[in-house]
Amino acid sequence: MSILISAVGFGLVTAAVTALAAVGFTLQVGISNVFNFSYGAVMITGTYIGYAVNSAGGGLAAACLAGAAAGAVLSALANRLLFVRFIGRGVNRFGMLIVCLQFAVIVQNLLQAIAGDTFFTYNLSAEPPIGFLKSVDFILDPTQVTIIILAVVVIAGLTLLLEMTRLGRAMRATAGNSSLARACGIRTARIIDITWLISGGLCGLAGVIFGYSVGAFQSSSGTDFLTVVFAATMLGGLGRPLGAALGALVIGIAMSVLAVYIQSDMTQVAALGILILIILFRPRGLFGSAVSTKELAT
Amino acid sequence: MTYYITTILVYLGIDVLAIWGLNVQYGLCGVYNFGFILFQASGAYTAAILTLGPSSGNGGYQSYFFGASLPFPLPILVAGVVAAIIGVIFGLLTRRVGEDYLAVLTFVLAVVAILVVSAAVSFLNGPAGLSSVPQPLTSVLHVSLIAYSWLYVVFVALVCLLAYFSLRLLARAPLGRVMRAVRENEKAAASVGKNVGGLRIFALAYGGALAGISGALLVLFISTWSPGSWEYAETLTAFSAIIVGGTGNLYGAALGAFVVQILIFELPRFLPQVSAANLVGSLQWIVIGVLTLGFMWWRPQGLLPERKRSYDISWPVRQRTVRPIGTTPAGGVEMERE
């Protein structure tokens, strides 16, 4: 039993990373209708930036801020300079997948050329597990607890932003029907830029806490992790931030608990199995989808 | 030196064959298959376990299921069949999803396959992969290494030639025309009663068989095959080759295979090491990425664009016109058909 509880605990950490990444990913699909395969590469860029801050002696907060900023800038620039322009040229959605993947490959290999072809590990201060958690067999250290709280706070904040503010309304309007939004006086180009900044920030942030939560990473780890992010996003329904967060919770805990029973390197297979089943049988996600499959297909 | 040349020629033939396979799927029929490398991998694994002999017979240093040592051309043919069957399975799985999900689904399937093969060691020897696959007919031919590699070049060239004629036949046949119709407008093709799902399955199976055969030829030449040989990036390179060369054009696909797979990927391997090997590797990928994006931006039709087939519209076609009832025939009317 205790092993199950600790598995759930670790699952929460995985879920936190996945949730932040999936929420950003689903925002991008919603606003630009781009299935951004370069998301993992941007994420791992955040991890590397966080690593640089971490090695320079910076704390978790500094690393997160730096990683988020890097992710935000890189995503917004990639969208402005690459994705929007290729879409404007009439490249179809499959072509955009190739554009995104090639961009991912370029970013990944730049990172590898600069940082070298080795695995990196964050310096973690060896703090003892928090006392009250220890009593219920949750063996999480303070960093992991901070990660979980951080993810919850950020996602709650984002939900408030989307639901309560003018900016959030404009973002949702643009995602729903951009030409109608433009006709209503919303500066959609700017809203799209802001959305990419926010989602890119989430992506970079997810990258940093990914670095904190996994043992070791290299330049291709981001794209490997992206498949788990896909699974969470599809489970929650494309274009639905809260759905993506819930999907991440399910996937994270499922992977972690499964690791108790099956070979640990098969857990990702389980997550991807869920993804395949979702694509085949419930393409709108478990909770329905803001972006329907039909819209995506056209 | 000669060995380098023959190796590069063999690689070229194998790459051209694989890219033609992708060209059937993507260039001809417009199937967005991002798990393409899976076909080549399945062909390679099939050929390997069918030549290595029973798993228990090799001192147990590598484990795999089944295992046989079939005579020479059989492993290659079976590899093609296995890859074609995987193509049919892909086609059936993807029958119910739209084009974009097709790409994501096939991508995920390829990732899952590599994870499963790596994790299940007794299946195909896990991350270490299969090695010391015997080269075909070495015991029969008794020739030097160089002569043998030249023979292999000739053999690969013959297979390519065979594939070329079959593909040219396909492209000109009504079947190829329908496949292009599916590529251009899936809904329109479906609306005139074409079996879009069936055509996709055919394209996946046919292109898959070519890729599987290319994988078999590759593994029989280089003797090893492991999960590192078929990461999703390889699929991306294949697409780069098609985009650079020219989508839907056989010569273009071959040229793209030469430019991307040989000029950029294989040749630097034979250059003297200038610096850290990994740096060169990274630079190759960056060059490919920039090249592909550049082509998509400035020349999306590729180096050798697909020749649009059209019926000669300048030739007047004599047509029977429908006579309104009650009028006298006024003779044939010369009409130009569009």
C-alpha cells in the first residue's frame, strides 16, 4: 500500500510537469491551429537555460523565471517568423508539421552543438523530505512539493486569466473564430502573439521543472517527452486548457502507478497506448473538445 | 577507397528505394505517414531474424523470437511482405481518422514501436539490436570483399530498376491516376465513388513493401540493426529528401535521396575527422533542417517538380453531339475537349 501511495506522489510530480506543458500546447493548438511538434524542443531549451542558472548557483525561482522567459521569446519568435509566414504561404497542416519538426531538429541540434552530446543533471540541494508528508508515506522532497504547488497556482492563474479578464476573453474569441474576433475590433495578431508568449512561457517553465524532476536530460529528451504531453492534451480535448491539466493528472498518475506493476520503461508505452485509443475512438477527448476533429481536418 | 565507393552506392540504392516507397504513400496518394521508418525497420528485422538462424543456436549472446536461416532471396521477399502487412494494419487503424491525426497517430505508433522493441529484450534483442547478420551467398560465391561489394551494388541496382519499372507502370495506370486524385482532393475522389480508404491501404502496403525491402537490403549489407537506426528523425529525413527532390516525381525523389541522404549524411562520414564527431552530426541535422525549410519556402515543388499529366487539349476531338429530338443530323461537330 505504501508503495502505491508514494507512486501516486511521484505521479503528481510527473503530472505537474505534464500539465504545465500540455496547457501551453493546447493553447497554441487552440489559437493558431498549429500542431506544434517543436514544443518539446522549446521546452528542452527552457531546461537548458534553467540548467545554466542552476549551475551558476541560482535557485528554483530564478531558474523558472529564466526558463519561462526563454520559452516565451523563442515560441513567439518561432510563430511570428516561421509558422505564421508558412501558413500565409498556403502550407497545409501536414506541411506545418514538417516545418515544426524541422524547427525542432534545428533547435535541438543547436543545443547539442553548444552544450555537447551528454546528459545533464540539475544540482539539487539534498533537503530531507517534509515531515508531515513522511508520516503518510509521501516521500517527496521540498522541491517536488514546490513543483506541484507551482503547477497548481500557475494553471489556476491561467484559468482566471482566460475566464475573468478582457485579455482572456479576447484570447478565447480569437481561438474560437479569429475573423469574427477581428471584425469585433480585437487586434487578433497581437492577441496571437500574446498567446504564444504565454504558452511559450508555460513551455519553458515546464522545461525547467522537467529538469528538476527527471534524473538526467539531453537535447532530445524534450521531443521524447512531447508524446506524453500529446497524450494528456488529447485526453483532455484539444484546445481546452483545463482538460489538458486533468488529462495530465490522469496520465501522470497512471504512468507512475503502472511503474509499480510493469517494467518501468513500458510506462510511456502505456501512456502512448492511451493516446492511440483516444485518437481512434474519442478524438474529441474524454471531456469533449473546443477544437473539433472536423475543424482540424479541414 | 573502392570499398567506400561501393558502400555509398549501396546506400544510395537503398535510400532511393525507401524514398520511392515513401513517394508512393505521400507523393502519389497523399498519405501523411509519419511512422514511415517503421516499415524499413520491420523489413530489416525480418530479414535479420530470417538469416541469423534459430535464436538458441548462437551461444545465446543475442535473443530474438522465431529465427530461421532461409535461402538467399527469401528473407528479402518476406521482409517486403511483412512491411506490406504492417502497411495494411496502419491503413486499417488510420481508416477512421482525419489527415492530421493520421500524421500524429503514425508518429506515435513509430515511437511506441521503438519503445516496445527496446523494452522487450527477448523480442528483438532490445536496445543492443541484432548484429552479425550473415551477408547473403558469401559461402557460395567465394569472391574477395571488394568483388562481393560490387556484386551487391549490382544487385541493389537491379532491385531499384525493377522498382522503377513497377512504379512507372503504377504512375501511368488508372490506379495511379486515382491515387493522385485522392491526394489532390480526398472528398472529391470519394464523392465519385472511389474507395479512398482502400487506396490509402494499398499505398501504405505498396510503399511499405518497398521500404521493407530496402531495410532488408540494408541489414544484409551492414549486418547490424538496432533501435538507434530507426528513430523518428529518420522519417523526417525521408520527407526532407522528397521535399528537396520533388514530391510525386520518381527522378526527383531519387535526386532528393542523393542530396539529403548521401551528400549531407553519408559523405561526411568518410571525410577525415575535423573535430568532435557529434558536432558534425549536429551540423548535418541543422543543414537538413534549413535546407528543407528553404525549399518549402522558395521552391515547394522541389528540384524536379512532378510533371502534371494532361490530355492534349490542342488536338480537336471529334465528338458525337446529342441531337435534339426532331432535328436533322447536321454532321459531326468539331469540339475541343478541355
